Amino acid sequence: MTSVAAARAAQRRWEPVSLRRRLAVAAHLRAMIAEHAAELARLAAAPNDRPVAEKMVSEVIPLLDACRFLEREAPRILHARKFGKRRRPFWLRGSSFTVERRPFGVILIVGPRNYPLFLPAVQMLQAMVAGNAVLLKPAENCSAPVRWLAEQLFAADLVERDLLQLLPEPPASAQQAVRAGVEKVIFTGSSENGRRLLALMAERNTPGVFELSGADCVFVRQDADLERAARAIAFGRRLNAGETCMAPQIILAHSAVAARLTECLRALDFRELEVRTFADDRAALDLSRQMEFGLGAAIFSADESAAHAFARQLPTGFVTINDLIVPTADPRFPFGGVRASGFGTTRGAEGLLEMTYPHVIATRRARWLPHLDETPAGSEDIFEAYVKTAYGTGVGRRLKALGQLLGAAKKARRLK
């Protein structure tokens, strides 16, 4: 069988497995990662020649938190919801509904080069916990850390090898998987590569979640702690050698503090950064709305209330106040961009739900099912009166409509 066909067969065996057993995947990986954290950090650091300690805090620890989040929260997030008569439309009396979360089937995950462990691993875990099979295509020279994870699961006999498959690194393998008919694609990478894959997915109406490029803005308001803002900007530019989707690219400072912020940045050896100025919050918002990307933004201000009001107006997926990048790794919250930065979310409850679709089951127990009969002539008067009674405003108008409804129903009975 082809990779997709084998994965689909394995997924059909995996979906009926209890959620508790599926969560054993996250629990086992958490234990193995904790025991071999340095080894895994070295594997994650190798593709980009980064310090092991950096990868420990930027990929390994966030992944451990993501495992624990799934273990604790997945049962609540994926739990089936039942709906009875409470707030049920009158014309559906006797009906009950159940909303379940069903896995898509086979999910293709296309991992990035800059964070070869954390990003694809979280998506992989969420997909499998939700009941899917996974085809994971790492970026070039980035297979080692995710292969290490897969081998831990295979060795513990927790998943079949067909259920979790690592594809070859060249982009052609992802394209072949889409052509073979995966049910969903989770892509992290550049906008250019994302558009190419989207064009292929459009031919099959394949849904996806795309986290694309970012050109994040940092807003430094007049009352900001300038040294703190400069240190944060320097950190964001330095982290992972600047290869972070939320690395600060555009620095916007209030005109009254721009010169001093520039001095603070130069003191930290970031002389090449251009600091643009704005006169007030409205001007800063106008500048942000002209940007093509909308992945994240950061605001530095001593006035948290004003910063929150400003943040609510920014067209970005994530906003941090008085910090940069690090809060986005909290496993409780979704992450995703808007506009040219992509669509859909990963991580958090929303990221887990992205691996499923809602499956609604409606049960009708009422004996009176008038809609099954042919609609009699003249019944539009009954419907019009019902609409005014049920949905109209004003007690007087609704009582009058109720009288019309009773009269129209009485007339309809005489015509039978």
C-alpha cells in the first residue's frame, strides 16, 4: 500500500481506541523527553547549529508543557456535548442533539526548519490524540528530532508504524501526499511555499491550517520602560539567530521616546535597527493596518489598561504586552496568524479542535411531525402569525399575533 493508504487503514484501527489510551502517547513521550532532554535538545539544535541550552528552553520545555496540557485538558476539549430542550426552538420539540468531535483521518504535517522539534511535535501529538493518522514531512536536515520521538512510541508499542510515518524531506513528498488524498494539511513555513501547496490542495478541496511568514511589529508607547523594550527587542532578534516567525522586524516608537530607544538599542549592539515613529495610538494603528502580515505584535507600556485597549485593535493573531515571543509558547493558548501570515490555529484547545470536525447526531422522539405531510394551501397565514408570536417584539404585538395564530389554526382545521 502507498503511505496514505496504509495510514488510512491504521487510522481506522486507531480511531476506536479509547481517549485514555491515546493520551498514553503524550504521557509516554513526556516521560521519555524528561529523561533524555539534553539528547533531544542536541538533535533539535543540530540543523541550525544553535546552542543546546537555547533549544532546551525554546523547544524541549514547551513540548513537555504541551504534553501535560493534552493529558489534562484533552478529555474536556473532546468531550461529546448533549443538547436537550433547553433553548431548543419550539418547532423542534421532541428533538435531542449530540455534538461529537471526529478525527479527519490522515493529516499531513509539514514542519519548519527553524523549530524542527516543538512545532511539528505538538501538531503530531494533537493529531494522534484526536484519533488521526499522521504523515510528518520534516524540513531539510530536520528529521532527527521527530524521528527520535517516533521511535520512542514504536519501541513502547503505543502506535503502529503506519499510523505515524515520517516522509522524505524534499517538498515533493508533501505534494505527493496531497495528491494521494490526505484529509487535512498542517503547514508551517514561508508564504511562498505555502501558496504553492495551497494551489495543489485547492484541486482536491483539501482543508488546512497554515502558519506562514511574519513581520512582527513592536510598539513602544511614550510611557514604556525603554531599557526593557530594548532588551526584549534584542532578545527577539537574537533568539534562534533571528529565525523565529515572531522575531521583531518593525520597531515603532512614540516620537517623544524614539531617540532614546535607539540609544538603548545601540548600547546592546543593535545599531542596524531602524526605529520608526508615530505621534499617537491612532497613527500607530494606521501603520499596523498597512502591514501585509498579521502573526504577532508586542506592546511596551506602563499603562496596562491603555495597552490592552490598543492590543484589541491590532489585526494580529497574538499580542504580548511588555514581553516578546516567550508567552506564545504557553500550551493553553492558540497560535495562528491572519492576512498573509496564514489561517487556522495550532496549539491550545483550538489547535486540538482543528484536528477534528463536529459530527452532529439529531434524534426526534415527537410523534407529531407535520413537516412530513404536504404543506396545505393557505398555511402561510399560520406561519406568519407564528413568526410574529415567537420572534416579534412587544408584549402587545405578540399577544395580538397569538390571537391571529389561534384563529388561523382554527380556520385550517375547518378546511380539512
